Amino acid sequence: MYYNQPLSPAPPAPASLYRNNRHIIEVSGEGTVSAAPDRAVIELGAITENTSLRIAQRENAAAVTDVINSLLQLNIPKERIQTVAYRIEMQYSYEDGKQIFTGYRVTHLLQITLDQIDRTGLVVDTAVEHGANSVLNIQFSMAHPAAYYHQALSLAVKNAESKAMTIATTLAVTLVKYPDNIQEEARTREPVPYQALHYAATAPTPIQPGQLKITASVRAQYSYV
């Protein structure tokens, strides 16, 4: 009596076998470039409180109008000053477990973009002198960061290659010069904001932008024999 036996799967072709079993070194690479910022973004505004919403709004509008006019007097273009937040909030206190209404809070925040970062302190002081009582953050950046990022990316690729060479040398194997695969990894936001709440100036404010670091990362796979 004969039985039909299932056929064994065919062995993989030599090329496929080589691809599936090739020796791989996988490394990450990172490159960093430092550069001076050339742009400052300042977020500041006025917060007013009153038991009357109408009065709180009126006082807030007057303060913000004075701030805007003072900034225009510094020759900051109007299109570089924009509202980024406007909020009306009801305020409460708690006594004996009971919620008691105490008034309204009106918040109006402006964002000012400066290409002359050496004027950052002057802008902050001027705004505070004319009614701003909240400086949310100051963030330094670059108007055109792409060129610096490309430099960092090039360094990241070289760093990955150097790591792969070190590993291959340690293993006493020969590294294939060009990577089988290389992938750019997600970019991270570098500028860190300077933060200060309910700002009050007593002297000219020294704002130091320092240096920004632009970082790029890659992941690469190299074959070796």
C-alpha cells in the first residue's frame, strides 16, 4: 500500500541563504554642532484680576495696549507681535469645604519674535515697565538651522562608521566599506527656554543666549567578512 508523502520544502537558494545569514554590525552614530542663536522668541503679557469681569477685561486691554505700543516704539514690526493666548477664568476659594467665587482672571499673552537677540533684555524690561506682569519664557533659536543640521548629520554618519570599524578591528574581521542600511533618527528640539513667572524688573535684565547645540543621529548596519 502506498501513501502520498508531503514533499519537503526546497532548500533556499544560495543568494537567499547568504542574505539571511550575513554577518551584521549595527551601530548608532551621533554628531553635534554648536552655533550662536540669531533669533529670540519672547512670550509675555498681562494678567488682571477683579470681581467684575468687565473691569478685569478693561484693565487687561489697557495694559496689553500699552505693552504693544511700547514695543512698536522700539521699532519692532507689528507682524512680529502676535497674541498666542487669551483666557478668562473664574476664581474660587474654599472655606469649610464650600466653593466661594472670588472673581475673574484675564490673561493675555503676546509672542514677540526678535532677529536682534542683543535687544532681548531691553524688550523684556520695556514690556514690564508698560504693564506686562508675566514673562512666560524666552526661547533662543536659529532662523536657518538646516545648514548646521546637515553638518551634524555628516558627523553622525562618520561617527557610526568609526564605531563599526572599531568593532570589526576588535573582532579581527574585515568590514564592508559601505553600509547595507542607514537611517536618520528623529530629531530633537534643542533650544531650551529661559523661564520666569510674574516678572518684575529692578535693573536692566542681562539675557545670555549662549550657544545652541544642533544634534543629529543615525543608525547603520554594516556587513563584515
